[in-house]
Amino acid sequence: MNPLDLLPPDLGPRTFALVAGVERYEISRHWNLRGPARDALRFARWLTGPGGVPPAHVRLLLSTLDDPEALDWSGSAGLAALRGTHRPATEANVKSVLFEELPACEGDLLLVFWAGHGYTEPRRGELMLPSADARPGQIRHLNLDSALRWWRTNLVRHELFRYQAALVDACRVDAPRDARWNFGTSDYGGGATVPGRRQFRLYASREGEAAKNDAERGAGRFTEELLTELAERTVREAVSGLSDTARSIHHTFLGLRERGEGWQLPQFVVDRDWDASSFLDDDVPGLAPPRASRLDQSAWDGLGELFEDRDLPRCAYEAYLWAFRAAGCAAPARGGLPGDTLLEVAQDLDERHGGPGGMPLAVPFVRFLGEQGAAGDERWAARVRDWVRATRERLGLPALPPPPPPPRKTVLHVRLETPPGGEDGLRARMWLRREATEHIWESEGEPVRLDAVRDALVRQLASVGKALGAEAEAGRPSGAVERIEFHVPYELLALDFDQWPVPRGPGGRTRPLGALYQVVVRCPQEREDTGAEWRGKWRWLWSQGGRHPDAVRVVADADADDGLGMELGAGPAPACVLAHTRAGARTSAVVEAVLEGGVPVALWHRGPASGSASTSGSAPASPPTGSDRTRSPRAGSSRGTEPGAGGFAYAGPGGSAGDLLDLLVPPGEDGQPPDPGALDVLALPARVRAVRRAAAVAGAGAPGGDRRQPLGGDRLVLLWDDPDDTLTLRSLA
């Protein structure tokens, strides 16, 4: 006999519910996510519609990104009634509902629905659901496990709420271990346990997994499946069939997982089914996914020797992602590496579920490192191959596909130096870097004018193009020149190399260099005092896959003070600075701080008439001169004079200082400002080229030109100092 048969046929009036959807968090806008409020509203619509629960029995807590009035309150008269009674999803309101208001009600069934972020407490694994008023010093939250223990005690009258269900669309990942995030402890205590109270919990994911949120549709994937299952059922029908509903949702996500389309796996725990029989989903035949093999002690001993004193290589994040693809499963939703050392990453992989073949995820990770992370150390690469072969044989693992080859890049480098005697003109050298480095041109004798450097560059591009074409015809394809990097002294950083005219097509037509190639400037000679910070930031950026909420720092005029450089260099983040400055002196101060702090990437606007290396297709005889500019900064001169005769002056549209993100990052949803954390810093050279190309098309008035393109796309200066791609060369003097 099903104990639910003893419940009244019309259970709706005897049901009470807490329904919460948290989208906006005070702690940081990077925590905000779109969808939970809509999910909570849709669940409340089912409750007060087909479910048959009176709206007065539903406590709706919402913290929305948009005005709550903009949400869809249609669907049931009960939902319309909740429009005027919902409250913010703060910790105080949550505790008031769960521990004061609902326990005082006369009911048989308690329902808790929560959509938002979720973290597990590392020691006891309890689920912590942050509330809207979470702050770094105190991340206020609901401890769901402790709350449900409280509800099983005699603090709730014995004859009431004998059935309780919690449905949670949230992640169950470890709480951040950073000292900045203080969750504290929340234990609500309780009285004596009341026999016969039964609880049912359905979580969107297992411990350690992220629950998928579809921001475009404004819905969690788990909630979407749950509401599809509930459909037009009454509350009584729904809770009676929760076991079948859970199995159905579980099967749906298991199929996604087996096809490599999803990572999360809903789990119904933690207690027993309504009839008090064991109901752990790991015990249900056919539902538990195959567990990947784990590394044995011999494998770990070998990794300890292999990874000893070895830094994270540049390809570590690529190796991490490929491990999931090679094993036939989806990577976690959260980007970046899970640790700061190779062993920590391997440990994270070994603790995860693998693909259908049972391959331990650490094995393809290590193989990728051996192929691409050896940095020329063939002896270490051979040891890695031996480890992979021995581990596969010992554990009986299937064959591994080879990792993809590293992308072929062809980069043309141009190095410019001011003559040590202060003469007009420049000394110049060019080299081509692909699988090998080839010196292709050098100025000889007297210093040369910039237009001579430009002409030599155009000739070399044409010559390299012909040579690469011949190699391709001979069956040795090599990628075309993708990027041109100008290694220049500090005082030449703002020259408009990207606007150098390059012949294109018939009739003497020219196009800007920066519209055809990725054009960046570099200043490696200014990194001598901050080499450790420079390399550390670059390695950290690669370990995060190019994206992280703290990777990009937007600096305005008010931030450009004397301590900015020390602030930027204090940690691995930021790795990129966007200078949203109006005054040339302020932009100059920001660039100084970028170099002092070891920041490898920076972007700013130059003024329209400053330090031009090309005007109407011609170049000046020499870079702008001046006693302050020509002195080496390392000789004690001040950089107060703006390089390139004012080249750091900002002249954005209408004097606005906020258009760089508009140029680089798509607008946020519903007109929200662009998020710096959404910027892929490693893709910045390609993105800047696209912006320059759009500006060139619009400026040329070509059909289909994007007249909406923000102004300033043709005045971007991108500093891109890759410490892994530098050459130590003799001075051109």
C-alpha cells in the first residue's frame, strides 16, 4: 500500500510551498544569471493552476535582473494574485518563511522549489543556496540540509507536514576556497525527530557538478524537464508520481550525457521513497552511469616523478578540455583549470565520471601534455609516452586517439629602434616565425624613414605570400601570415601601424594593414624589471582559457594614479587592461602602469591626429622627435610627455570613455552593459582586426557597410606582449 493513498484526494488546499528564484546577487554582477526567476514563476504557475494550491499557501521569493513587472504573470488566476505578494529572496525572508510562517500553517505537504546558485560545504557536503543579499564578507545562504533536518523534528507539530519534497535547480559544486568568500556556518538546530515524516529530494545535478542554465531561453534545463513531466497533473498526482518523474528526468539527462551533450545528472536522494523503501539513484538498475576507472598507485607514483618541478604549460587548459572529448563526455560548465599545478589538475580529473569506455580522464590529459607541453624537452616527452603506454596496459584501457596537432601560425615580426645618437629615422629588422624562425630583412647603414620600413614590409608580405603558395603547391602547406607584431620602444607605441596602406587589387587600391592582418604592438624591453609578473599573468591567463571574471580590468581617468602599476602587479589578475580614458596624459599613465605591473595585454584609443605613421597613405620622414621623447626612459627621463607627440590622447565618440567594451563584446541580454568577464582575451588580436575591418568597410562606404559600427575602430592600439614568443637579439645599432 502506498502511504500517499492515506492523503486526502484533494491535496492542493493542504499544500504549502516556498518557491524561490535568485538571479541578482549583491556579491558581484559576475554571479548574476538569467533564468531562475522565470523558472520559479513557471513552477508557481503550475502550483496555483493545475496543481490546485491556493495562492495564499505559496510564498514566492524573487530577486530578478529585470523589473519583476516585466515577467509573465499570466497563466493562472493564482499566479496573478502572487504578483502583489512576492518578496525579495534575502536570507531574512527565506528564514522567516521556512522557520516561522510555514510551520505555523495547517498542512500535509511541504514543497520547496529553489532555482539559483548552489555550493556544497566541503566538510559535510551540505548544500548551501546563496540568497540575493550574499556579500563577500558574509555569503548569506540557506543550508538546505540543515533546514530539512529541522523540518523533521517536533518543532513542527507531529500531525502536520508528514510529507516534504525539495526540488532544487542549482549546481552542487564545491564552495570557493578563496578566503574572500566567507560562507560561515548555518545550522538551524531542531528538536526530537518525529517518526514517520518522509522527505523526497530531487537535485538538478550530483555533487561536484554544475547545473546547466540556458540564458537565451531564460530557463534551467532541469526545470524545463520537470515542468514537462508535471504538465497538467494535480499536486496529489504529481507527488504520488515523483519517483517516476525523477526516473524519467534522470533517463533524459543520462541520454544527453552519453551523447556528450550534457554533464549534469539529476540525482534523487537523500532519504527514501514515499513508501520508506531505499531510493538512492545509484542503486536503480540502468540509471547509474558507468564509473571511469581510477588511476592506481603505480600511475600516481609515475605522475609524481613526471610532474615534479614542472610548471603548468601553455597548453594545459587545452589538454584539460581534450581529456573530456577523448573520453567521450562533456567538459564541466565552469571554465578554467581546477588547480594551480599539474598534479592538482590530474587529481580533479581522476575524481570525475568518465565516458562510456571507462577511460580515466587523467590519461588523455597526460598524453596531450606529452605531445604539446614538452617545450622541446624530448626526454620528458618520451617519459610521458612510456607512462601512458604502461598505464593503459596495466589497467586494460582502450586505445586513445592522438591529440589534435597545435595550430600552425605564421607571424611576421618587425623590430624598430631609435638610433642611440638621436639621429632622425629608425633602425629596423624583420623576421618570420612559424615552425622555425627566419630572418628576412634588415635596414643597413644609416637609419631609415618609416615610409621605407613600410615599403619593405609590403615587399616582404608579397614575397612571403609567393613562397608560401609555392610550398603549398609542393605539398608542404603552411599557413598564411596571420599577424604582424611591431616590437617598438615605449615612445613609439601609439603610432598607427595598423593604418599603413597596403596595395590590394587592381587600380592602385590600398587597404589598411590592420584590416588585413592582426596588427599588434609590443614593448618587451620595458619588461626587464617585471619579468616574473609578466610571465605569471600570461600563464594564469592561459590556464583560464582566456576568460575569467577578473582577467580584464577597465581603467578610467580617476583610476590612473601613481599607485596603479603596483596595484596591477599585485597578483595574476588582471592580465588585460582596457584604458577608458579621455585625456592623453591619463592614457599615458595607464600604459606606464601596465608595463610596471607586468600586464601583457592592453587596449586604448589613440587621438586622430597624434603620432601618425601614415597620413593619406604616406608616412612621415621619421617618428616625432623631441628631447623628452628621444631619451630612453631607463636613463631617468620622465614619461610625462606623451609618446608619438600625443599618441595616447583619447578621442572617443562624443568624448565618451566607455566604448571599448561596446566595440569588443556583444551587448548583454536585454540591453545590459557588456561584461568585461565575457571578453576572450586570447582572441583579442582577431577581434580587434574584425573591428578595424568593419571600420574600414564603413569608412569606404561599401555596399553593406555597417554604418552602426561605433566610432574609433580605426584608432585602436593593441599591446600584445607574449612572453613565450620573444627573441633575444643583438641591438640593431
